[in-house]
Amino acid sequence: MIVNATEFKTRAGKYLEIVNKEEIIITRNGKEVAKLIPIRKQGTPNADFLYGLLADSEKKDADQIRDERIKEKYGDIG
């Protein structure tokens, strides 16, 4: 749903109910300025379950990881 800023300010309560069903794009002078989304959809997925998953793994720097990936893809080239 797209609504202009004046309409949103006038009827904010109405749009706070609607946002549970769909995202609301707020415009000013015909340009999108904000997106209102329900809190349960906001942000990235929760990754708490990954905490500590790699705690015992070997620590590698970016160069080591890159070298391993090249070796996997192209074999031992030198």
C-alpha cells in the first residue's frame, strides 16, 4: 500500500493496524521516503542458533580461505 505523508499523519492509527497485513510505503511529494513494516518481518532472520557453532573450528584468515577455494576449484596449481 502506498500512502502520502499527510494522509499517514492524519490516520496513523489506521495504518498501524493495516501494517500487520501489508507493508506501507509513505511518500512525500510523490517520492518514496519510508517503508512501514511489521516488527516480526523487520531486519534479517534471527541467527542466534549459530552462536558458538564454529567455536572449535580452526581459525583461518582470508588468504587461507581464498587459497583453499582456489585449490578446490582448480586443483593444486602451484
